[in-house]
Amino acid sequence: MLIVKRSPQNPLIVPTRAHSFEAIGAFNPSVVRESETTHLFYRALAEPDRMRTPDRGFSTVGYAPSSDGVSFENRQVVISPTESWEHYGCEDPRATYFEGKWYVFYTALGGYPFGPDNIKVAVAVGDSPTTLTEKHLVTPFNAKAATLFPERVDGDVVLLPTAHTDFTEEHPRPTIAIARAKNIEEFWSEEFWNTWHNVMHEHALPDVRRADSEHMEIAARPVRIKEGWLLVYSHIQDYYDEPNRIFGVEALLLKDTDPKTILARTNYPFMVPEESYERYGIVTNVVFPTGAVVDGDRLDIYYGAADMSCARASLSLLDLLETMKPEARMHFLERAKENPILEPIADHPWESRAVFNAAAVDLGGSVHLLYRAMGEDNTSVMGYARLEDGIHVSERLAEPVYVPRVDFEQKRGTPTGNSGCEDPRLMDIEDRLHLCYTAYDGVHDPFGAYASILKGDFLAKKFDWSDPVPLTPLRVSDKDLCIFPAKIRGRYLIMHRLDPNICLDEVDELPSPEPVNRCIELMGPRAGMWDDRKIGAAAPPIKIEGGWLFIYHGVGSDGMYRLGAALLSESGTSVVARTVAPILEPVLDWEKIGQIGNVVFSCGAVVRDDTLFVYYGGADTAIGVATVSLSKLLKKLSPDL
């Protein structure tokens, strides 16, 4: 499991009209930490040069040092056009301190308007970051974002360019490839590159794009770790569809002696544009990771935000590597070997088709499940099961314990259309168990309903529920309703879901005389990630010291339902941390094949000692349970970065 923490000082560098060379933008930072100083090179964007780039900002390379990695001063230009092959600008530096010299590779613009024939890689070399006195054109062909490995690999100097980043019929996709030489000066030779280019496919890394609509580009300089070379790169979804294009961040682990070999990779972007300074700027929806530095177990990623500013984010290197393992999809949560623990019973007409999405409460020494059940008529009712140890079923009732009782949840559609009381969630508050569920008549929009029962009656299996009432407005599609299981500032905090976001509102009493009428946004989908279509509550939030643990479900563009985790503030109204990778996703056959395939969906979780039990429906057909150490989960959600 992985979280990413953006620096509270973000954005670290912003454009300023006090410096004409960076009046429009200061972004795409490349960093080198050397002698307790963080050296930051970045693309500086000035107003258009009317003689050279009349319609586009004019780029040079800026530089700024820092003693703490977040405060950068003394900004100055260190690379500006002096040669014909860069006359129209210098962009996107990649800096390496190598064998006593500074090498800053950058994109050289040799013509205007910009295109595949005039965008190439160049390098500036010097004895210090601010005295880069030697320049060379590197690639004679279209390329960007070349980065030099900071040490030799098996005796060779290694350069990693992205070739043919700009579309042509001959080269419709970019190629990330390895160039090796005995002496770094060979990289200034056109003959070297012509020979290399003729067999470029032999030097190429495997194509890590997931679709032809995607694009990739080398971003940060490779970082040497004990497992190999960590390469953080730019992954762009819907690259050729500008309104929907999303620049995200992914990583590869390359073999130490043969960097062309990929040992592991991320399954999803672990950063996408979320903050306003990443979503809005010269180019919208951009996080472009041009710098990476390891400090112990902390990986600092420096990135360009919306082609306008420089920013930094930090994450656990160990956690990142864990998510990259092929078996990572089978954990973070550990599935019970007994799964599924509840399945349909053919002899019970009301639950003959499916049992799934169980509410859970730990009461009187047992875990009690209130689960959604369906028969052949697709009417949702609620069944009951008791688990003394949280995993094995000790008792299961033969009749439903909650059925549609009022007009707004009675079937109005076709005789076999979906309707009824769906997806229960239970909250233990004072002397009652409070039940929230989705009420649906098969015709009108589903909405959140509420009922309650005395805890003593529930334990005695005297299911004398209060009359159900709407807790979200009628005729407004609103699902995944639950209540924080303790008053906050003297009021009950209600969580509900108006697609695609999770919303909050407050009421003074339960039942509330009026439905909630506000959608105060708590969380939303993250474009380009596994939860980019919609999200909603799974189990009700769980009180922990200083805040709330919140398990939620997310639906991706692939239609798959997965579970994530978040840490909420003590007030419940803000997100302190949120998992980058899912904590549970459909992997096993019973989670992938059923009424609705590729679904894990939870409505209940309990904590016993240090173990969190998460109960979930698989493929809307059966019920399983997965566990994790609570302290381990909380440590992952709040690492000391």
C-alpha cells in the first residue's frame, strides 16, 4: 500500500515578472543532491520572442540551489540559445553530476514552428552548475528527455533518451532506449547515433504503454537502489485527445547490470493531477516528474505542475517497491482461506441467487453480519449471520431479517427487475444500532433510507426495526449512505454519495425529520487512476486516535470495483491521507465471475484487538473477509516522510 504526500510548501517555484526570463512559467525541475545542496535546474518560460517564437513562450534553463530541498533562491539562467540548433529555445533539463563534471541534457529547439524535424537532444557541460561552458548537439533525430545514469553500468557510460516523441507516420510512438559508450564524448558523435538509430529496436526497453492512445517519456534521472535502477517516468493517458489528456507518474525497476531489462513496474499511476496548481496552468492536468532523489526510505519526486510551477512530493521507497511486485494485487489485505464465507442457498428462495455486501458490527462477543440477499425475482432483502471469531459462520438464519416495508422500496418495475433494500451499513451509537441502506423501487432513482433497532432486541433476534424514513432526498440518485458512529461537535455527520463524489452533511437527531440537503464534498475520483470513474463509502468510518479510518470503494475506467483506504481528520471533514494503490481488488475467480464481474465491494468492517476485518461481496454473488493489522495500515497511511 502506498500514499504520496505533497510538500506543504508547494508550489516551490512559481513564475515571477521580476525575472523576465521566467515571467510565464518555471517548471519541470531536475535535481541533483550534492554536498548537502539540492541543485535544481528547471525550464524557464518567458514571454514570446517576437523575432523567434511569436506565438509561443520562449524557453531557457534556469537554476536555483537549496539547503533544505524546498526553499530555492538565487534563481538565474544557466543555459540559453547560443547555437543554431537551439536558436528557438532550450527546454526541460535533465542534470547529472558524473565523474567530476556537470552534464545537463535538454531539449533543443532548432526551428519554428516546432515539429519532429527540429526537436532534438543537446547537452551543456561544465565544472559547476552555473558554469556550463561546453555545448553539443546530441541526437541528429527527433528526441527529448535524455538522461545520463549517475554512474557507469558494467564499465559503460549509459544514456537513456526518449526517441521520436513527436508523432510521424514512420515513428507513430515514442521509444525509450539505452545507449552505451566507453567514453561520454561518443554521445556527441553523429556517426554514433546514426549507427545506434539503425538498430534502435535492439536497444529499446519494452513498450510499457497499455494502449496506443497513451504516451510515455523519460522524466527523472535513474536512481540507484540496492534492487536495481529505479526509473520514474511520465505516463500520459489519452495523449492525442487534448481535452481528456492526463499526465501521470509511474515507475520501472530496471536490472542493475542490464537496464534494458524491466524487473518490475507500477500497475497504476501513483500520482495524477489533483491540486489546483496541477490542474490549472499553461497546460491543464499535468504532473511531470523530472527529478527523483532517495533519502533513506524516502523518495522525493520533483515535478512540473500544469507547465507552470515546480513542486515536490514524497513517498516511501519500500512501499513503492512493494506495490510493484507481481503478487502485489493479492495483498495488502489478507484474504481468509475459507473465502467465500457466505454463499447463496438454493433452498432459500429469498437468497437463492446472491448474497453480498454485508454490514458488520461487533457486539456481545460476536461479529454480526446483515447482508444483502436476492432471489430469482431480484428483490433485495437482508439476511443475518453471526461469526464468533470473525471468520467462521457460527449461526445463519433461514429467513430474512429486513424486507421492503413501505411504498418507496416496493417493486414498481418489471416482476424480475431489481428493487428493495440494498447495501446495508450498521452503526453502533449509544443504545441503538442504526441502519442505513439504499431504497429502490425499480423505477425511480435510488436514495438513502434509515431505520434503527435497540441493541438488546438485535442480540435477542427480535428484529423490531423502527419505521424506515428517507435520509437523502427522494427522486435524487444518492447511495452509499452511512453515519459517523459518534457525534462530532454535538451533531451527527452523514456521509452519502452523489455521483461521482462522496459528500457530507450534518443532522441534529436520528431519525432526522428532514433529509440531508447539502453535498459538502469530502473526496472525489482521481482522473487517470484506478478510482477515476466514481467512489463511495464502503464501511462506515472507524474512530481512531486523532481521526477516522475510512475504507471506500472506487470504480475505474475499466469498470472494476476496488477498495481503497483514507485517513480523515478528527472532524471527519478533510482527507489527511489516501492510498495510491487499492488495498483489495478482484483477483480470484469468485471475485471476478458472478452477477456483476470484477467487483469487490464492502459495506462493513470491524476491529478486534489490532486486526481489521473487512467484509466484502465478490462479483455481487458471495461474501468474503480479508484482514490486516490496524497498526500496520495506519502506519502506512501516516508515514513519517
